[in-house]
Amino acid sequence: MKLLVTGGAGFIGSAVVRLAIAKGHSVVNLDALSYAACLENVASVADSSLYTFEQADICDREALDRIFEAHKPDAVMHLAAESHVDRSIDGPGAFIQTNVTGTYTLLETARAYWQGSSKPESFRFHHISTDEVYGSLGPTGQFTEDTPYDPRSPYSASKAASDHLVRAWGETYGLPIVLTNCSNNYGPYHFPEKLVPVVILKALAGEPIPVYGDGANVRDWLFVEDHADALLTVLTKGTLGRSYNIGGENEVSNLELVKMICALLDDRHPEGAPHADLITFVADRPGHDQRYAIDPTRIRTELGWHPSVTVKEGLARTVDWYLENEDWWRALQTRQGVGERLGKA
């Protein structure tokens, strides 16, 4: 199968690219190479005969038409997105442009290509989204695929809009679509503005580790390589028109997570231990959702998928990867906004 993966130089997208090629799929990696993208993420497959890179913006219809015509993909896996909540608070316009207008442009290009190819039944448009579209949970309950949308940030609102567009193109035009909504990802190649890499890199530098509010916000943590496997499972086995929630089944509060990372670093990098002494509580993010939790029943029962990595195992693998790949993360620390507190509103 030939896959067109948008955002394939990003964190989750590159994991999909690497795994898809390992499974024998041909991959066209379409990425605009914005601030959070890094071609080093796919360096391990860059010389493969199954890999092609195209630099383009998903808002550029002319470029998309050319790429679809040149490569004739069997499926689209749409991961390209602005995704950092704090950045969306400071500059929501970029999120509307990429996540809403970009998704619309990609849908129209895919529709024209699919219709022009006599509507092959095997074609798929897989839209990858987030559990943040559902809003915030209290102490109990989980998100299901039928949970009403209730986005609270410019980021989650833009992703909710893109989800609605994809469903509408499926219903109105018959475009063969599937959707997935995932919980918080972590793992190797995670861009160093998100919580897990921030904790690791601040601790290694002996700097204060910022924790928003009281650290009681709870997330379900999904190892990125498990997520990539789930996405390919949905692409190849999922029912058309269906959405699938993908979770790690690892609910942990932010403070617990930070302490787990600090303990791993105490063992692996004893200089500066105990690293938990660096934890510093800072003003909370505006509109910070209290809790996310995924009910994975549908993907487990219909497709037989479940996560293979516990949060303890995944964090250990992640910490080890950052310790072994200093050149990768040091090169990214000079990029705009990295290391700064964003999203104060």
C-alpha cells in the first residue's frame, strides 16, 4: 500500500512513517517543515526505496494536486497539525489556518483525486485527532466515541472543527474516511516543548521543572510507537465512517508523571539527584482541562488492538532515548519558543 502521510517529520507522524516502512508500505512524507518538524526523525528510513519526501503546505492546493497526481496514494494519513496548546493561546490564527483550512484543502484534493480515479473502494482518508475535542472530565468517567464535543482551547477547537469537516466529507461526498482520537503521546523524538521532554531536559540542566497549578491534572499516556501501530491497524481494518478512540490505559496525574521521570533520572543520571527537588509549581494554564481518560472498548473489541507498553516501561525507554540522543534535542533547543513559558493569556 502506498501511504501519503502528512506531518511525517513531526513526532507522531515520523513514528507512523518509520513503522509503515518497517511493515513494507511505501510512504510519501508530506511536511511543510515548520518549527516542530525535524527530518532527523525519519533519518533511519530516508534511504529506503519505500520512502519519498515532499515539502509542501497542506493549505497549498496546487502543490497538493501535483503530489497526489505524481504519487497516486492508496490512502492518506492526515497528521499535519499545529498541536501545542500553549502556542494556541498566544497565536490561535496559525491553528485555524493549518488545522481547519489545511484539512479542508487536503479533503478537497483527496476528493478530487478519488473521484478522478473512479472512486476506488480501497482508498482511505484517515484523519488523526485528539481526545481534547471532548473537553474535560471530572474524577470519574471516560471518553467514548459518542461523547459530545466540548473543546476548551483554540487548539482543541480547531481539531474539533477538522473532525467535523472530515465527517461531513464522508457523509456528503462519500469520501471513504476513518477517524481516530488519541490520548497524550510521549516517547522518542518528542519535540522539546511538551511536558515529558521538558521535564527530562530541565532536570538534566539542573533547572526548575515547571508544573502547572498543583499538578493534579490527569492524562491518559500513550507511548507513541503503540499509537503508530494503532493508527495502521485502524487504516487497514477499521470500518469506513467510524471513529476509534486510542488510549494508553495509563492514567497518571502530571505531578505523578514528573516524579516518575525524576526517579528514572536519579537512577540513570545521578548527578543532580534527587531531581524531584527541582519541581516548581507555576501559574496554571488558562482553561486547563482537569482530566482526560479514554474508553478503548471499540478499538479493542472490533480491531483487537491494545497498548503493549505501560507508562513505567514507556517512560524508561523515553528517558534512555533522550540520554542517548543529546545531539538531536540540543539542535532543537534554539528554535523559537522552546524553553520559554508560553500561553499565559
